Amino acid sequence: MEDIGNLQSMCAGKAERLELKEFLPPIALEFARREASRTGLWASNLDHVLRQLVEWSNGNPGSIVHMLKMAHFPRYYAGDQIKVHVLYLDYRMGRRE
């Protein structure tokens, strides 16, 4: 069996280089806006929703994209507004569509 210490030195730093880092809040907000525009998401409270999603996701782009995909479902709408708290609770509970 090979020594783990030798293998670690060959792979050192790859995980850090390939890891998708969390965005800073202004960058995450711009990312969320572009993703919402790209997917055609619209609501009268969209700016508030995007700010909440960025805050709750801590700038994690994967979380932002997932919650924005969830926001397209009719269950998260009340009139022309997105029910952001319900969406976030479902996201945290792992509800998958």
C-alpha cells in the first residue's frame, strides 16, 4: 500500500484551485440579477428577492442558481410577488422538484 503522505503532496492545492468560491455580496447580487434575467424570472418584488437570496446563500453561486430555479414554480407566487421566505424554507428543507 502506498504511503498517503506521498500522494497528498502530488494532489496538494488542486481542491483549492478547482473549488467554486463564494462571491462577495455585490458580485453575488450582480450574478443573481443576470441569472434571473437569463432565465426570464420576473416579479414585482424581484430586487428584494435577489437581495434575500444573496444574503441567505452567503454568496454561494450554486445555492443562488438553485433557489432561482425554484422561484419559477407557481407555488412560490402570490399575485405578482415571489414568496421568498417560503421558497427559502423549502430550499433549506431540501424540497426537490
